[in-house]
Amino acid sequence: MSTVLLDIPRALEAHAAVVLAPVVGADNIAYPNVVYAPKEGTPWARVDHLPARTAAAGLGQDAQTRHPGVFQVSLFFPLGEGAGPANTAAQAVCDGFARGTSLQAGATVVRIQSASAGPGLREEPWWMRPVSVFWLVHA
């Protein structure tokens, strides 16, 4: 039985913990379907998995399957303290998930295609800066 759908989030979340710990602290990361209550005035991050449509990577019955997706990292900083800390954190995430990075969990290798920071926006009582990490798996 294939474990690719289990391995992808495992690889991405493990790497996110390493990348985000120096930015927001290891205890300030919200993972999917895990209860998390942000502490007022303390930066934190939320990670979400956005898998895309799978497709054959080649012709024939035995061709690999192409699994693309986006790992969304939302960075939250106290509102009213300027955009600098959120911008610095976004840069750290882009650097940590640089194009060409390979992450592995089990037999699955997740290859990072790109990481792009979006514009900051007000999400009361936070300033939120999103970073989209585009990934691809061939299985």
C-alpha cells in the first residue's frame, strides 16, 4: 500500500518546524486539525495543505503519478508594529523552502518548485503575511 498521501504532509510539516522555530518559536505553529490558541502579542504561524489534482506523469499504465500542491504558511505578527518582522519571517520561509529543496518522509520525496510571499494584510488583531510553497511529488 502506498503511503504517499501520508508522507507528503509529514515531510512538509517536519521541515516547517525546523524553518519556523527560529522565526516564531517551536510552540507557536498551528498545524491542521490540531487545537491551537495564539497568545496575544506573540508571533505565530499556521500551516495548511492544499493538494492539487493528480495526473499521470507519462504514458502507459505503469507511469508514475504526479502529485502537485501548495503548502501554505501564514505568518502572524502583532498589528501596529510595522511590517518588518513579518517580512523577515517571510524571507526566512522562502529561504528555508528554496527551489530545488528535496524533503523525504518514508519512500516519498517532496521537491520544492518555488516559494512566494504574498502581500501582508490586516487580520485583526494580527498582521498576516502569507507564503505559498509550491511542491511536486512523482510516485
